[in-house]
Amino acid sequence: MTKHFDVGSRMSQAVVHGGFIHIAGQVPDDRTTSLEDQTRQVLAKIDALLAQAGSNKSQLVSVNIFLAAISDFDRMNSVYDKWIDPSRPPARACVEGRLADPNIRVEMTAVGYIA
């Protein structure tokens, strides 16, 4: 059975299928804040979507991170490293890319499983 969460006209924010939750690119709501605050906002959105599906961050399989400037890598990690489950960190990629809005400094996608 497939379940869609926060369905919009273009996409769902998350889709559960085959025991996995696939989370769409999450961006901060307040795009005027620091990179650290934007990272916290994005991670909170991922937490909320995982919870809606009956999962949590210790059940993440992978996370993809997109930074507007790779020079923000260490600053983003200062927040991310406190958020992940250190005993079960997901596979991860982090790249620099032009994001949809010049005020967005970080975007993340994730895949987790439902236990």
C-alpha cells in the first residue's frame, strides 16, 4: 500500500511505499535566517514527516544535502551532527548547487524505513 503525505498540486512532501518513506526536498520556511537556523528548520520538517509515517531519524537509510555554498559545509554539520542518531547514521551525500530561491541556503531529501 502506498500513502502520500502533505499532497500538493505538484508533489507530495513524503510517500510511503514498500516499507520505506521517501521525503521530498525540504527547505526552510524562514529564508531570512542563518544557515544554522535554516538547517534546524529543515531537520524539524524531516522529523515531522518521519513521525507522520511512523518512523524516526534512527530509521533513516539515506540523506541528500544540497548547499547553496559548499563553504557552509562545516556550519551545516554543526547542527546536523547534533541531530542524527550517532549509533545509526544514514548514508549521506552533500553537494553544492543552485537552489530554487537565492535565500535558501540548504535543502535536504531523505529515505527512511518503517519498522
